[in-house]
Amino acid sequence: MELVKVSRTDFRFVISNRGSAPATDVNFRIAQDSPDDHLVRNECERKLPFPKLDPGQSFTLIAALH
């Protein structure tokens, strides 16, 4: 996972499969009590768990940074 700046005010978490086998039911979360929780809940509910991520593939989640 990495945090990428797309534009001046647009940031995304990029989750990638760097392995040699497909990853299934991919999930990502930040501890709820963390002060650094920048995930957009409704997007996570819509996209996660990600059904299948083949080697070399990635998907993004919006990062709500202020």
C-alpha cells in the first residue's frame, strides 16, 4: 500500500499485488482509534473486500486528507 498525490487536493491509497499469485478477498483498514484514519468509509464499504487482485494489478481508495 502507498499513498499517492493525484492532484493538489486529491490523494489515493494504492493497494497493489506485488506477489506471483492472485490475491482474493483483499481487505484494507486503519485502526479505528488511529488519529491517521483517512479512509472514506462509504468507498471502503463499496469496494472492500476486493474480490480478486492478479499479480501486478492494483486498485485505489480515496484518502480524505485535510
